[in-house]
Amino acid sequence: MSLLPLFRWYSQTPLSVALQSSTWAFATIEMAHLLGLTLLGGVALIVDLRLLGVILPGRPAQRIARDLLPLLKAALAVLVVTGVLMVGAETMKCYYNAAFRLKMLLFAAAVVFYFAVHRRVADSPRWIGSGWIPKLVAGVSLALWLSVGVAGRAIGFL
């Protein structure tokens, strides 16, 4: 199934046309996107470094993960909204860009991994202190989120 018709449609919506013709819209939206990315990256880094046992040894990982969950959800919301708007400004460029496709796959994988695996391990006291499982989960999480960022950065170069 090709997404080309969807991208063509989106590129012709009044929103996309306005974004494409604006001098400052893309830069402003990208700034908000980067702030969301910074927030998400910070939350993920704090929780993952705690799971690895590198930081905050006196605080339970499940409490840290639970306390930071609202920030993570807010960051994801900002990233999705600003990401959709950024695509509207460069719709067809994104469709044909291999780095954009890779970023979207990695982003989906990172979000699914977070809510299906990472959160369960971080929220459960049974896993903490059990050695390699929290460390493996933290390592996979860090690798996924870093890959999303690298693929996103590559979009401008491909």
C-alpha cells in the first residue's frame, strides 16, 4: 500500500499550502519540535541511566519513571503535532526521503518498545536489581531514541 496519495492530498491542504508559503512557519515549528525532542530525550535518558544504575541510586527507578511519565507523554504529543506540521511544509520531500521513512519506523518502534516493554520493566520492582534485564531494556531504549534522532538529523542531508 502506497502512502503517496495521502502525501499528495496533505501537500494540497490549506494548512500545507500556508506552511509552504510562509517564511517563518517551518523554523518556528521546528524549534518547538526540537524542544519536544529535548524533553523526551531528557526523560528517556534519566530513566534509562537509572535503570543502568548510573544515576540516582537512592531513588527507585519505578518512582522516577512514574513521576516523569506525564512529561514523556507531553513531549510525545508535541513531537507528533509539530512533526505532522513540519511534514506539511515539505510533504513531497519527506515522502521521497529515505531518512524520513527510517525515522518514522524507528519512532514507531521506540514508542511501542517504551509502552510495551520499557515501562513494564521500569514500573516493576521485580525487575530492578535482577541484573541484566533492566540494563538490556535501558540499552535498547537508548539505542532506539538515539537512532530516531540521527535519522531525523539525516533528513536534511538526503
